[in-house]
Amino acid sequence: MERKHYKQEINMTEALMSRINELISHYPEDKRKSALLPVLHEVQDAHDNWLSIELQDKVAEILHIKPIEVYEVVTFYTMYNQKPIGKYMFEFCQTSCCCLNGAENLMDYTSEKLGIKMGETTPDGMFTIAGVECLGACGYAPMMQLGDFYKEKLTEEKIDQLIADCRDNKIILHDK
């Protein structure tokens, strides 16, 4: 299966580089790699919430590590996006507790409502649906993450309301 290559403009602004250097400064010079996860978060946030191969290469260059060391992290964690995503990314927990409480049915329901499959983005670029590993909120299953926030005890009605609120720009994604 051939992977699609997505192009992305790399914009390492002075402010972003200053933040990256501040993060790196928390670690000994010979342990720059330790800053990889927080640096990836900052870089992803500054680049439309996804990381192209070229951007990952730039992170490797900044941290003085091999590109493969960045690829390994980006491909392992679902919090790093390897392709453009929608403005609103519905990240459904798909582990035992949530699935036993109906997460799979809600994922199918959301896919049908939006006319896309898991991992796809709507043609208007508004929504992406993804399944992720445990989000650590088992007592509130089924649940998902939307931006920086958890949406808990989900039902079809709550999904309908979330979609409507997103379309009306009523959803706050980040607490920054």
C-alpha cells in the first residue's frame, strides 16, 4: 500500500524557535532528545495540528537526532497527526471500557452522520474522526477527546449536539 505524501509549509518563526530553545534548556546538552515530545507538540500546534515528514526532519535537525528517532515517536503516539486533519477532531476512546459501553456504535453513528470513515476528514475540512487508545476516563465511558477537552458519557443525542455546536462555532478547542 502506497502512502500519500502531504505537502506542508514549514514556518519556524522566531517565537516558535524561542519556545523550542526554552524547552530544550530544561535538559542537559547531551540529552536534547528528551525534549522531543514537548517540541513536537509545539511544532504541531504551530503548523495546523499536523506534522509532515519534512517538518519531522526539521525537528530532528533542531534536536541533533536522526529523523528515524522522530518518525518512531510520531507514528507511535496518536496525539501526533501525520496528515492534515479537520478543524474538529473527534478522538474516540476505543479500548475495553468504552467499547463495552457503546463506543464502537457511536463511532459508526458519527461516521454515518458525517459521511466519512474512521481516519478520514470531511470534504469541507471541518471534521475528522479517529479511534485512539485509552484516554484514562473509564468511569465516564463512552467518551472522546475534542481539542483539549473530554466529552463524556456520550450518546447519539450528545454526538448530534456536538456536531451542531461545532458547525455553529460554539466549541472551544483549547484552554490556552
